[in-house]
Amino acid sequence: MRVSALLLVASLVAPLDLAAQGRTHSMIVVGLGGEERYRQSFHDEASQIYTALIERHGIPAENVTYLGERVDVAPDMISMRSTRANVLQVLGEIAQAAGPLDRLFVVLIGHGTMGREEPQFNLPGPDLVPSDFQQGLTAFPTQTLALVHTGTASGGFIAPLSGPNRILVAATRNERQLNATEFGQFFAAAIAGEDADLDKDERVSLLEAFLYTRREVERLYENENELLTENAVLDDNGDGAPSHNAGLAEPDGPLAATFQLGGVSGTAGQIPDDPELARLYEERNEIQALIDEVRARRASMTEDQYLDTVEPFLIQLALKNREIRALEEGGR
């Protein structure tokens, strides 16, 4: 029963209607490579993601920005150098263009280091730190943010940036994991290919991309008989405590499951003007609150007790999302 029920949830948790909910704006930032092999691999990953977002996932080209270490590497894709000033400038430009229900998808590809006060993402010139992002993200009060940091020390970006309507993915558990990561190559493959579509619904959610990438990274280390030096994590419930084992029935994962590439997020706080849709959204919020209550008591339950308790609510949530989608699509 449990496996089939969770598969039902996976098949039903899907994006809300794009036209009704808003657009996706994406920024891909490639940092300093340091060595030619890294410069090449970072660009390969970024170009895969850039092309896939436009050609496979249907995001308009004008809504996808690629900032790179050198523009002349691919001037048809790379609009500006990936300096701190340019990153903040692009965030500001997106904020000016974004509607209240639009969303932001940011991918950082490169090296990270531990700074004296904050972890750093290495860029030409001054590095980028979480407080820089926090400053830039104040211009997105209602939009959903998904930030994927594929580099070393990336886990240090999660706690400072965690909050409502934010999905944060990092290649490492914390800022102390400093070995070069393999996360980026598999995340790019998840975005560009079909293997990450775990429920075979012809869409890839950020949760699916995370689960696929985490699995492939672990498989690579195992096949090469090497100690795993990167532990990917995801945070989407705003508590700043990321999960390695994210999933639909876990504290972290449900919001990421609704963030379909090229689609829209299922952010609970977004209430439409239509009275019937507003009622359904409120009912969904009530179900989500019940799920949160169960999760808050998880430490006092056995695993079976927890799953038996939360599973019916997850199914109700998935079915409610289906009602919402049907009503929105019927009104198009």
C-alpha cells in the first residue's frame, strides 16, 4: 500500500498552470575555473542547462541569462562576465520584469571556499557570499526562488538563505566539504536528459533532478572505490536545516516536487483572485498545515507510524493539486 500510495503522490504532484501562475526567470552563473579542465567542464555544464531550459523546457530565451568567466567562450550564450556586480545587476533586472507569481531559478557552477565570515563562491573580482544574495533577493518578496549551488563549500549557502518559498540545493552538506565536486555534471544531465524523469510524466521537477544527481554522484564514487567527499542536500521548508534524504514524505522535498522546469511552483502562499480557486488553495494550505503538524511530531514516532500518519495527507495534497490544475486549465 505504502509504495503504491507514494507513487500516486509522485504522479499527481505537478505544476500549476503556467499562464495562471507566472513565468520562470533563470540565471546561470559560472565562476572562476582556475584550471583549463575546470573552465571547460563548467562551461559544458552551463551550456547544457542553458540549451535545455530553452529548447526542452520551453523557457523563452530572453528569460535565461548565462554569466560566464569569459564572454568570448560562447558569445551567443554568455551575455556578461560573471562578476559580483553583474550578478546583482541581473537579479535587479529580473526583479523589475518579474510578476508577483513569477519565479527565479539560479544555478551556480564553480568553486567555493570558506571565507572568514561567510562561504564564498569564487568569481572574477570580488567573490559572491550569501549576504550578497540575500541583498539581491529582497526584491523578490512573493516569487518562489530555487537556487542550486553545484560547487565546493556550497552547503554553507543554505542556512543564511533559507526561508519561505525558497528551494535551496547544494552539492555539499556544509562549507567544510572542499574537494572538487561531481554534482554539476550530473545535475546538468538531469536537466538536459530524460533519465531524471523518475515518475515518467515527461517533466522533471527539482526534486527529481536532485534525487537523480545525488544517486549518480554516489554511484560514481562507489564505482571508483573512493570515499564520498560530497553529500548533496536540499532545503525547501524554510528551517535552514537541509536534508540529504529529501523526498515527498520527508521534511524537505514537497515544494521542490512542485517546481517543474519550465512550469511553475506550488507555493502555498499564492492565492488567486478567482473565488473557487482561492477556496481550493485555502483547502490545500489546510492540508499542508496538517502535514507540517505530523512532521513536527516525527521524532516521537517510529518510521512506520510516521508514514502511516502522513501518507493520507500527502495523497489528499496531491489530489487537491489535481483539482486546482483541472479548474485552471478549464478556465483557459
